[in-house]
Amino acid sequence: MALTTRRRALTTLGAALAGAVALPAADALAGERKHRPRPLWRAHAHNDYEHPRPLLDALDHRFGSVEADIYLVGDQLLVAHDPVDLDPARTLESLYLDPLAARVRAHHGSVYRGYCKPLQLLIDIKTEGSSTYLELDRHLRRHKHLFTTYAHGRVLPGPVTAVISGDRAARTPMEAQTVRRAFYDGRLADLGTSAPASFVPLISDNWTLNFTWAGVGAFPDAERQKLRGIVGAAHSRGQKVRFWATPDVAGPARDALWAELLAAGVDHLNTDDLAGLEVFLDAHR
């Protein structure tokens, strides 16, 4: 009986010591998460590759989405806005895929340490869409654990979600795949069609072709209702919304338009001004 009592006492002591060690460690982890700056998932770095440090500057500003334009040159995917800017050293692999893979390894499976939500990598195809996508698919498959994957009707989340924009001919080979590591960037014409969110998770369009308001004066009520109708329809199908060609010169007009986009629930705000959008979103949490 004495031996049994002694064993119980030792067990109780061991549990107490384990708790004394585990609780401070858990508290430290919680404290680290609490004070870690939160990613700005609604921030989209348009023409991200034109910043001094492509990808890295956007990540330093906590952006949740970055955009890279690509050209197929031989079997290389070169990143540039215009053909005259093509540089064999500036590849999608070197500027985006390799750095993202290294960061995800360092952060134990996520782009932002402690946050499992995927970063969006919007890849804008500037050359013929079908052939460029097929080469892009080969590049993405080299990093199979990095990307959200569609496989036989299921979407398997990964640290990065690649969304293909640009030349629309990419759609045909993408739709034919039963397994792919990329998704399609739809347009407003795709809203409400049979294309599911598992293929078209994002609806993007040109703001100036759909709205007259550029942030000066009052937002016309009819346009506000139109915007909210677009967002509501997309969200009801599990799709996100982004507009490009929104005003991007710092000032009251840009802030007013960004505020209306936020109020309507638009998922990604487009900018080349990383610091400006970071400050705006932090002020409008």
C-alpha cells in the first residue's frame, strides 16, 4: 500500500513539473502570435515584379496576393511587363517559385509563420495562353507541395494558390486537367455561369469599364448597388472579387474608392503603392 501511494505521489509530482514547463512555453507561443503583425490578405501587389525586390517587398508589407506577368521564351518563363524588358535572369522560378518554396520550408508549411491561409500568386500570361500554361504547369509540378491542388473534384489547400490570368486561351488546357496546381481568373462574364469556384475562385475585371466613379464626389447609389450585387453574387458561389485599373495616386480620391471597395466586401485591393495600402488597411481594420 505504501509503495502504491508513493507511486501516485511521484506521478502527481511529474505531472505538476510537466505543467510548470509546458505552460510558460505555451504562453510564449501565444504571446509571439499575438504580437506578430497580421497578414493583409486583401492587399494585392499589382505589377509586383517592378518593385526593387520582387515578392520580398510585398511580403515585408504583409500582402496576401502578388501578381507576376510572364512570357514564354523557349522553355523559360520570364517575368516582365513588356517584351523590351525581358531578362533571362528574371524568371518566374528565380523571382517567385524558389523564394516561396524556401520561405514555406523555413516557416514549417506556410508563407506567413503561424498563418495557414494561402498566399495568392496571380500569374498573368502575356504570350499565347495554351502553350504558356502547359509550360507553366511543368514548372508548378516541380513544387508539388507548395501549391493548392485540384485533384479529381477535390481542392487540397497548400501554402500558395496559383491563379492564372491574362491570355484566355489558357482556359482550354486547364479545364481538360483532372489534376492541376493552378486555378482560373474569371471575368464578370463568368459570374453566375456553370464554372465552379473549384475552377474559377477569383472574378477580376477592369473598374473603368464597369463604373464611372473614380473616388471624387459621392459614389452614385446605382453604382454602389451594382458593386455590392457583384460581390454578393460572387461570394454566394465561393468566389472572390478583384478590380484592376482603380485609382492608384495617393490622395482622398483613392482612399474614398478603397473605402467603398472594403465596405462592399471586395476581396483584393489593387495597388503598386505597397506602403500606402498597408497604412490604409491597418487604419481600416
